[in-house]
Amino acid sequence: MTDTCKVLMIFPLFNANSFWNYKEACDLSGARYPAAPLGLITVAALLPKNWEVRLVNRNTEQLGDDDFDWADIVMTGGMLPQRNDALHIIEMCRAANKPVVIGGPDVTSSPALYAAANFQVLGEAEEIMVDFIEAWRRGEREGVFEAPMGKTDVTKSPLPRFDLLKLDQYLHVGVQFSRGCPFSCEFCDIIELYGRVPRTKTNAQVMAELDALYALGYRGHVDF
């Protein structure tokens, strides 16, 4: 089997009244959306180097039939305020006869709601992607891949694929330094998803991510 694959990554719409959708601040700065999809571009960096990746952010651009025609597989997922559109994306993939992988915080919390997806990736992707890629190469077209909570060594997390972003569309670009949290805020599920012990990247990793953004010409706000 020739090991090539065209991966269409789709970042779902946030609900209009979501905390994550502060449109007025974007209007003032000429941006289309506040934050870039850091999770998806991190997953993209975990894929084989010879796989092609196309990213469409539904909050900033249109998703077309040509995107589905191009793709061998679709990857999507996100947070609770993106659930409605994530489920809609799964329906679109089914209609287009494209296998769809769903991951991220919401499916990890509520996997039963996403049973229509071909694949579920539950937990942190670094622990899962090798198994998923091997399954895909074997010809499997459905499955559930689950990582133990809070066990990922983030010092082994790859440099995100910042090159997939249209950087001028965003108010800020995120750089992740740590995962996990020692606090117990009643509105937040981070401790349930990533544990109570913060796990941190190295200084060298963070500097490499900043250097990568700089090399791409980015001079805007960076959110840690």
C-alpha cells in the first residue's frame, strides 16, 4: 500500500454567544476570529510527514464541496460550545462518504454523543496517534482510541503546524506551555480531562514555537 493520505482538518463553529467568540475585539483589530485552532495543528504535526493536510476553520472561512472531494479522511473536534457544528460536520462527512475522526475535550467528556463518527480519539493525541495511524494503514475504517488521563509527557509534544494557519485571520495565536491544573474552578473541566498536576514543556520547546511563528512572519499577540 502506498502510504499517502489527504487529511482535511475542520475546526467547528463556536456558538454565537460563546465566551470564545468575542467578535467586537476582532472587528477593532481587523481579525476574523480570536484564537487559532492550536489542538488541530498539534495533531497535524503528529501525522506522517508525507500525508497532506488541509485546514479549514469554519469560524473564519467557507468549507466547500471541493474540500471534501480532495480529502481521504476528515479530522474534527473541539469544546462543548462547538458541539452543534461538530455533529453537523459528522453528518456532512457521512453524506460525502468520507471517514471522520472526532477528538478534543467534548468527545472525551461525552463520547456517546459522537457515536456517528467513524473514529473517536479520547484524551491527549500524543498517546493515541501512532495506534490510529497504524489502524488506518491496516485498512480499518472505524474504532475508538483512548489515552489514560494526565499521563502524556508534553516534552515529547511536537512543534505545531503553524504553517497551516492563515495567521492574519486571528486576534492571537496560542502557544501551549502546560497541561493540567491544580485548581478546582466549578466552571472548568480541565482537571477532569488533563489531571490536577501541571505538566510543562521545556524552555527550548517554547522558544522553538516562538521562533517558528516569527519565521512565518507573525508579529502579533501570542497567548500562553
